[in-house]
Amino acid sequence: MARTLQNRYVVVTGDLKSSRKLKDRAEVQEELKNALRIVNRRFEEEIPAKFMVVGGDSFQGMLSSPKYLFDIYYVFFENIGHQFYLGIGIGGISTSLSENVGEIDGEAFHKASDALERAKRENMWIVFKSEWEIEGVVTCLLNFMADVMWSWTKRQREIVTYYRKVKNEKSSVTLEEVAEGIGIKKQALSKILKRSKYKLLKEAEDTFVNLVSHIWLTRANKLNMADRGRW
């Protein structure tokens, strides 16, 4: 597990939308807990503090970089049948590092909390808050991607998430092979991907990953150089 102390972290804070009005609230809470277990297991090396429920319908976790933010969003999207808000904050921490995210505090947590409150207030899917000048651009990009995903039908959701998962595991897999694995024709899969705007979504996702990774590494180098200058 990534436990090395560093200058900045990524805190993700989420909350289920209008969850108190849900008739199947207990079932949705179990879906949330299962999604958090999957995230903690799948991205263990990137998680200094595990994702956990921090209130009846709220959850929080901490990442060592923003690289896998949207991969994690896909896990939530795939496993939680109810819509949710997300606040993402980038910054330092003012306490000791702990596996229990509830024991940590600092700038990154405050920004994530502020971002979540804005998401709720303005009815946005995701709000990204950092010291970056382009945080507004990142927020717009994330909301575009989330909006496309939440417009999918149940059938589109099942097939597109499966297609993305298979392609991530083996990029050389063909459309025909994926279609065969699902049990549909290649033409049918192609139509579903087109109607789901998957190509545009994937391009947006790649742009997001490249953008935040570049800024993250660039700022990390500057911080390291500044630290060296103190000695």
C-alpha cells in the first residue's frame, strides 16, 4: 500500500443523491459498501487511506495521485445503482497519515468538502477543487463525461462498462471478440457503442488522464526542487 509521506494528496468525498427518500435505502447502502471494497482492493497501491462510509450515505477516501480518478468513478457508476455527487480536493494534510481516512485532516479534505457542497448546491455530478488554474476546465470535463454515462440505458450501461473493462485488460481484443463474449452480434455492439458516445467519452477520459497526470508530475517536480533549495 502507498504509505510514503508526500506533499499533496487527492481526497474524494461522495454522497448519494436524495438518499433519505429511497425506498430501498438499505440495498443501495450495501451496493455502496461493495463498491468501496472493490475500489480498495483494485487500487490498493494508490490508496494511502482506504475508501469508507463516513456517514449513512456518504463516503470518502484518499489517493496518492489523480491518475485513476475516473477508473474509480467507473467502479462507483457500475456498482451503485443510485446517482451520487462527488467532490475532489487536491492539497496537503495537516495530520499524520493513517489507513483510516477519518483520522486525517488538512487542506485536501477541506477542498474536497467544499467541492462536494458546491456539487450539491449547483446540482453537478462532480466538482474538482485544487490550486490549479485550470480546475474549472477539469470540472467541466469530468461533468461532461459523467453526464454522458448517466444518460445510458441499463442495457447500454452493462455493455459499455463490460467493453471498457475488457479493452483495459487486453487492448488488442477485437470488437468481434467482445461481442462474442457478451453474446451479441458485432454490428449490435458497434451500434450500442455509437449511441452511447463511447468513442467521444474515451477521448475525453484519455485527455483528462494526460492533463491531470502532466500537471501533477510538473508540480511535484517544482515542490521537490523547492524542498531541496531549503537545504
